[in-house]
Amino acid sequence: MRLGKQHLVAPLLILIGIFLLMNSGRDIGTGSIFAYFWPTFFIIPLGVFFHWMYFSLIGRGVGLLVPGGILLTAGLTCQIAIVTDSWITMWPGFILAVAVGLFELYWFGNRNKYILIPINILAALSFIFFIAFSIGSMLSHFSIVQPLLALLLICAGAYVLFRPKKQRFY
């Protein structure tokens, strides 16, 4: 399938339209559109360009996929973080970006099984940080949860410390 100009311009027009619809009634200028969509205008297309170069060269230059995967994933991470104002929970996407780039190298390359080691380590770290910071962000929005969680942890610690010892019969 050959991509035409309409395939490249259409997603940008849809994103800008959604942005304008969500911000109707506000003073929107060119600066604010660039402030919100710089990853879509600059980073994501560069990642797509690296992928296009690899696939248009019919599998030659598998090394193009590493920066392509990193830029595409980092661009999506930035775009989601900007639109949702959630940098505190989205930053692990940058760790995941490196894992995605290396995974593309593995998948389309010679399938060297040793490259799966850093891929799995980076992906696991990214998901652990996503979960930890997402839970922390959710808990910070509910001020009643923190004292309850603190009380629950104190009670659990006291129970573990002062629970009756089991008698063992050997």
C-alpha cells in the first residue's frame, strides 16, 4: 500500500480539530497548537520516517528500526503526557521506548536471543515504574485514602510484630 499525502495530513487535521473542539471558547493561537502537538509534528513523523526507510528498502538496514522505535514510542509518550498533563506517570515511557527499539531490532533482525535480556529488563522496569507512579498519582487525588492506608500499614505491622507464636511439634 502506498501512502499518499492524504494519509499523512489526515491524522494531523483530526488531532488539531479535536484539540480545537476541546478548547472551544478559549483563545487558541499557533503557539498553543505547537505547544500541545510538537511531538506529533516533529518526533513521531521522524520515527515513522525511520520505519518507512527500513520497510521501503525491503529489509535492509535493520539498524534503522532502533531509532525509529525509540522516537515513535518517545513521541507517543510525550504526546500523551502533554495532552493529559501527566508527566509524572508517563516518564517511564522513555525507558519503554528503548525496549521497543531493541525489540524491533530483535524481531526484524537475526533474532539474537541475548538481546532479549536488556529488552525484558527495560520493559519490566518501565512497567514497574508505570504501576508505581500510577498508583501514587491515584492515591494523591484521594486525600482520605492516605490516612486509611497509613492506619492499615500500622495495624499490619503491629500484628506481624505482636502476633502469637505458633507452637511447633516435631
